[in-house]
Amino acid sequence: MRVPVPAAVSQNDAGRRMISPGFVEDALACVRARGLDPTSLLATAGLPSVVREPVSAEQYGVLWREIALALDDEFLTLGLRPMRPGSFTLLCQCVLHCVSLEQALRRALRFLNVMLEEPAGELTVTDGVAEIILRERGPARSAFAYRTYWIILHGIACWLVGRRISLRLVDFRCGEPDRGAEYRQFFGAPVAFGQSVSRLAFDAEFLRLPVIRQEKALKEFLQRAPANILVRYRHDAGLTAGVRRRLRDVAPVQWPRFEDLARQMRLPSSTLRRRLREEGQSYQSIKDEIRRDRAMALLAEGTRPVAEIAEALGFAEPSAFHRAFRKWAAMSPAAFRRSRSVAPGP
């Protein structure tokens, strides 16, 4: 069994997905905390005793599996109770025959809550926004612990419905780690540290998606994880990522019409539209996502007036920006700005 794992992924010249050495070190820290020598685990994964360069997703997956076996815990001792080897396979089996993503997520959260006890996940839906909130009674865990939880849950969810579930935001209860920028890069959504709770938010409409996987697909999924999840369901994979990169290079007022974009990408408009639809996206949804991310980042900075932010994002009137932002975040821009400045919890 191979468990989906967190990683900072970059692209080298050969097009392979690579894992930051910093996240290798985070995983090894779990081993050293138990007084174990990780040298043999690294060797099994084909890695040197000191990792200074990015490693492949496949190597990282082997290392993760070896660490889980050495610690007898697939959550690497990051929860209140251990997640014994074999738990991830059972988790996948218990959600495989769910009807919808909502049913699968609620069942997965119950399973993880029984296994780990803490952090304890809870799914809530308010004003078109679904949030998974992690409850804890003690001090905050490490950013690596929360990241591990999100990658396991998000990876299973994306696989079950056969598409990436775009995220609205990711909050960490802990303070920002030394590699905070790598955390922000990975999720493809606004990331904030030092929040009152750890949470992951996405559009509630995703909850209605049907589960499309069957037993045969599960066997392949378990054999290929975690590398398949790290590559396939990243926000910067697929044709959507190419469109997103083009739009991020220019101001919203200069974004091309869809037909012009298709010509720039040397694709017929119908082909581009179809392929985006297959990835669960549209040109409008990509534009909205970029506007949302920029709006949240600018509001979190707290230095520019809301009206100025609205103009920078291409809105003709501040009122139009307010309406759009309420749809994105289920709160006003002012309320979101206040929420980003909340003091860290105990």
C-alpha cells in the first residue's frame, strides 16, 4: 500500500515532477523524532544519506512507504493516535461505493476521525462554500502534519470524481514554516498561516459530483499512488494550467477573448473548449479563479482600498466586485480582510 503524501513539486527541463529536499527532510524528521536512523530508508528509495537536490515523486513515494512501515503509522506519528499500515487501503474501500463526493467526504472524515482522533475533520456547507475544518484540543501541529492530512483527503476526493477539485483557500493553524512559499505554491489557492483553525474550502457544487471509480480502478490507484496523485491532480497540470499561466502574465483588462486565446494556443476554439470541459473547467471559471486569488491576496495585504482592488481586477464598479467576492468567499471583502488578520489560536 502506498499513501498519498505531501510534496513541493517543481518542473525540471525533462518535464519530470520533482519533490523539494525540504519536504524530504520534514518526513525524515518524523523518523529521527523516534530515535531511528533513516539511512537505510533513504537507501531503499535510492537516495543519499543527505538529500540536497529535488527527488522524483516515485522516490519520495518509496521513502514515504518505508517510513510508514518503520514507524508503524501511515500518518507518520503526526496524529494523536497512529494510523496503522493498511488503514489507507481500508479508507479507499469504504468510500469507493459512495454515490456522491459529499457522501464520500463525510465517510472519509468519520474514518480518519476514528483512526487519528485528532486532528478531527468536519465538513460544513454555508452559502455555496464547502469547508473542511480540523478541530484540535491542544496546541497547533506542524504545517507538515496539516499538509499531510489535506493531501490524503484531497487526493482521494479528486480520484473518486476523476477531476481536480479547485480550492478556494487553505488555512493553517500553525505559524508559517521556513518554506512557507513552497506551501503556497503547491495548493494553487490563497494560503494563510496562524489562523484560528486549519481549514480547506472549495465550491459546494463539487459535492454533488458522482463517484465514478470501481474496484478495478482502485487496485491500480493503490499501486501507483502517491506519484499519480502528485502529478495528475496538481493545479498546475493539464491544459488548464497553460491557460492560467497565460492569463497570470497580464492584467485582467488585457485578457484575450476566448477565440483569440485559442489561436494563441494553436487550437480550434471547439477543441480548447472541449478539453477544458474534460478537465472540469471553462475559460470563465479560470478567469474567475485568478481574479479570486488576486483579490484575496490583495485584501490580505491590507494596504489598498477595496475600490482600487476592484479596478485592478477589471471590474467596472466596486459593487460588481462586492457581488463577485461574496460568491467566491461567502463574505464581503471587508469581512475577508478582517479574517486574514485574526491572531493565531492557542
